[in-house]
Amino acid sequence: MLHHMGTMWGMTSPLPSSSAASVLDLAPVVPVVVVSDAADAVPLARALVAGGLPAIEVTLRTPAALDAIRAIAAEVPRALVGAGTVITPEQVAAGTAAGAGFLVSPGWTEALLVAMRGAGVPFLPGVSTTSEVVALLERGVREMKFFPAQAAGGTAFLKSLAAPLPQARFCPTGGIGPTTAPEYLALPNVGCVGGSWMVPADAVAAGDWTRIEELARGAAALGGRAGVRDAEGTCR
């Protein structure tokens, strides 16, 4: 659960100092990044942070992912790097050992939830049905990933949950782009959205970090909140 930054189940959160109440509030968009070459990780993260997107999800879909998380955590202090596509307890352990400051899963099981809860970092378990949301609320988890957002009902689904389940907050991810993101961000139960449009594969392959920074800046401006950290790492 990407919950309040001060405490989580009585534990001190390891998140960087920030005035935001939750990772969901650091920026309107969390870049969902697939890193094929670990050498790209640091310049990519620096470009995203410079553009105003400090929370970065590196998906565990490639052999380079853990090295990428390790490099970003060590060399880009203004970034909050997380591990995404976490589907096993072993990946929870590997991601946090590499330096992930938060965890994101496309779905959840009891075993995965226990592992994420014991990892000592905030996490977003994935949901796509009302029953899954209620089950997590029953377990004290109030912040979740809604995935795959567009295919699972989009903004209409989340709107329908706002009244009966107002305590649940979401980071919708899956099929969201710059034109649809504002529709999600306008919903009261959405803290941010996840997306990859600001990290196009051709730009990463070409090392076009300037283009990625510009795309990140446009994403950070969505919803009228830039989420940019100052030199001390404080979100403003």
C-alpha cells in the first residue's frame, strides 16, 4: 500500500523526505519503464526527474531490471524508484534488496500480499474487480493499482466505485495515454496514473534524453500539478 509517508502499520517509511502524503501524490503520472540495458537506467531516470516525474516504476520484465533499480537508487537521489510487475514473494525480496522504494503488482494473492506487507516499503497491489477492492480494504489496504485500466472498465468503472468505496484510492495503469490521463486524474479516487508514453522505445534506444525530459514535463503538467522536487528533494 502506497500509504501515508510517515508511518505504515507502525513502521517508519523509507521514502525520501516529501511533503506529499503518499507516493500517489508525488506527480500525476508514474512512468512505467521497461529497461533492456542497465546502462540506460541512470540517464533515463535523470531525464524523468528533470521533467517533473520523480516516482519511477521499473518493471521486472527484463534481465536488466534489478540492475537498473540498483543504479537509479544509488545514483539518482531525487528519484523514488520502484519495482513493478512484481508477482512472486521472491521478486518482492529481490526488488527491495536492489533498492526499490515501492512495489507494484498487476494483481495479488494472499502469499504475495504477505510478502509485500513484510517488505518494509509501500506497495500497490493490482485490482480489476470490485470484490478484489473490497478484499483489500478488509485487509487494511486502501491504495491500489487498477489494471488493466482501459480493458477493465476505464473511468466508468472507477466512477462507479467512488460512492460505495470512497476510502479506496487508485493508480490506473494499462492503455492510458496523454489524451485519456486527464479523464482519470479528474476522478476523486485517482491519485495518479501509470503510463509509458513519455518513455518511447525509440527515444530510449537512441539515448534521446532531451525528448524524454520534454515528454515527462508534459505528463507532469497534467492535472495542473507538476510534482517537481526541489534541490532538497522536497515535492512542491
